[in-house]
Amino acid sequence: MPDELRTAVTHSFTTWQWLTMVIALVLTLWSFKFRQSPSLVSDKRKQHLCLLAAICLIPLWILKAGLHPGLDIHFLGLTTLTLLLGWRLAAYSALATLILLACHGEQPLAYIGLHALASIALPVLISQTVYSLYLRHCPSNYFIYVFVCGFFAGGISMLARHLFTASYFLVTGDYSTDIIWQDFLSLWPLPIFPEALLNGMSIALLAIYKPHWLSQSDQDQWR
């Protein structure tokens, strides 16, 4: 067991840390209400995509920048996963990656609930919401789909994750306002465009070369 994980286990979590973990657990259990067809158990393609997604997230989340535990910046990639797997399987794949990284000391165990909410639940929710709005209000067009559901949703997801994390530490008082602003919040413009570019380019390539992989697309209707 890594030293960081052993230290986290032997020390009590704060009330806020317990609260975020409980909320993340409740959301996970609630998501089981929604069933997808075909079932993940019987669909080998879905199984392979979920495993591939969880593996691909590992280097994206390990390569991070930050001066303080919890206040770090890294790629999310969950907009692509949401369009690739659907919101439920995207969240499960990302949660598996988060647990694996926490067990190996790559993510602070005390903040696993925060990361589950800020780096998984919130980006998946935003990506799914943007996709639903696209279906309702936008014409069926390849370029609009890539820009709105890929670039735009990816950038907004990163911004929301950044603001949620900063708000959490402001409320809990784990870090001073100066530290949160100077070492984290003031850097908010930096990760947004790369995240938007990562997801936009991924969706663009998938829509061209592997459109059948996208579980949430209307690629048959693109004009």
C-alpha cells in the first residue's frame, strides 16, 4: 500500500470529505435505476469500449499540474466518453479509473468523493445536457454536432469542474482564499481550450472513422 494511501486511511476524514463520498455513493446507486439496451453484460463491444475508456483515462488523469492536494488540473475526457458510451457507462468507467488511481496513491484518498463529483458526475451531467439540448434545438449536422457536443461541452465541463473544486475548498476552508485564487482559480482559462480541443478532435475523428462507436449520435442523419 502506498504511503499516501496508508496515511489517508489511518487519519479520519473531515465531515465535508465524508459528505462528498456519501453523495457520490448515492448518485452511483441511483444511476442503477437506468438501464441501457443492449445490456453491458451481453454486449462485448460495450465491454471492450468501457475497458478501453478506463485505460485511456489513466494517463490523462495522472498527467496533472498543481501545487496543493486537490487543487490540480488535468484533462477530463468525459465528454468523449459520454458520447461514446452513454452517461451511465461513462461515469462507471471514470469511477473505476478514479478508484484505481486512489488505491495506487495517484489521487488523494481523502478527496475521492470530491473528484467523483467534480471530475466525473458534473462533466458527465453537463455533456449529457448539452447533447440533449443539441437534439432539441440544433439541426442535424456533422459540424454542429462536433462543435456543440464536442468542443463546447468539453470546455464548459472543464470550467464547471474548476469552479466546483474552488467552491468546495472555499466552503471547507482547507485552503486560504489567497491560495485558491493564486494557485488554482486564476488559472481557469488555461485548461478550458485544451480540454475542448481534446474532446472536439476526438469526436470529430470518431464520427468520421468509427461512427458506429458513438452510442449517442445521429450520424445516420448528418447532412
